[in-house]
Amino acid sequence: MKAHRKFPPRRRCGQRDEAALRARRGFTLFELAVTTLVLGAAFALIGPLLVRVARSERAAEQRQIALFEVSNTLERITSLDWQSLTGESLDSLPLSETARAGLSEPNLRASVEAVKGPPEAKRIVVEIDWKDTAGVRVAPVRLVTEVYRRESGLGSGP
């Protein structure tokens, strides 16, 4: 009598051998090396990008502080009466605490010049510049307006 060869049971598609699964529980050294290499490359690319984003956010924040400072200063100046709008009266403009804290070496300037022609007017220019984190002066933030002389009797209240 012939001995029958015993064949392993047929597996269905997608079924795995339990013995093979038990034998391979961890990762190979090659898989770990490839994973480390991929993660290292990703961090090498993301690191400089994060630094650039942080610098950009800081520059935008400084520009916003400067814009608020110039806007508030211009509003204070335009609220002065006509005779007080002179270059000498604007020589010592105070900086806010926010601008002093948020900007490195801020420099606030204002100028007044007469505008020819009727109606009589004065052009006011207010600008501020500061140093960035590299110590380089940035382009100033500048606002310009014109103030017109009020005629007596016009615009007075009831």
C-alpha cells in the first residue's frame, strides 16, 4: 500500500499562515534605517520652513504695530488747531509703550508743509521705521493727509 502524502490544507486568498505571523513580530534593521532616513529628510525640510514662517509672522506683527502707531499719531496731530500745526510742534512726538516694546529702535518722524492754492491746506506726513531681527532698518510705514483751514462760522455746532 502506498502511503498517501498529506498536503497542507488549502488556504483562501488573503489568509496568512499563523506560524509565519508568529515568527515575524518586529521590524528589520533595514526597515528601521529607511524609516529613520525618511523622517530625517522630512525634519530637515520642515525645520527651515518653520523658521521662515516664524520670521514672517514676527515681521507682520511689527508692521501692524508700526501702522497702529503712525495712525494714532496722525489722528492726534490732525486734532490740533490750525495754528499749532507747525514743524516745531511735531519735533518731539511721544512713542506708545506698545511701539517701544514691539519695535527695535523705533524712529518716529512727522513733517508739515503748506499746500499752495485755495483752499489753504497743510500736508502732514507721519512715518516710523525700526530695525529687524538682523539689525537692518526696514522700509518705513508712512501715512500722509492734508488738513484744510476751517473758515470761521462754518462747521460750528448749534
